[in-house]
Amino acid sequence: MTSRVKDKVGGVNPQTLDILKREITRLLKRDKVYRYNDYSIGQMAEQLNINKRYVSLTIRHCFNTNFTTLLNVYRIKEAER
């Protein structure tokens, strides 16, 4: 097994994870998708044009949490302002 394969997370290379992390952050900070009560991981995946498995994997790996908790963190931060 090469080190390149070992560096992959769930079959996704680190560069792709970094891109997805930036895109998820953009949706949260610029588009404020967390404001929609019924916003789902499926909707985020559709907006990013990827499978929801990759959204979940990226959030778990890059944000150390899950989709729902990530949205709630942004909701709480906004409520505190």
C-alpha cells in the first residue's frame, strides 16, 4: 500500500477534502444555510454537486462533528450576536 492511499480518508484525497471544507464553510458563512430549519445534508450535497456521503465524511474529518451539530454551532453563534 502506498503512502498516497494511506493519506486518503474514506477514499477521498486530502486536497479534495480541503476543497469540500472550503465549500461547506462558504455555504455556512456566506449563504447562511443554517438559517433554514429544514435544511438537510441532502440539500447541501445537491448544492455542492456531490454525494451526501462525501459531505458527511468531510464534516466528520475536517470539522470533527456531524452535520446537525455543525449547523447548530452556527445557529448558536448567530443567536449570541
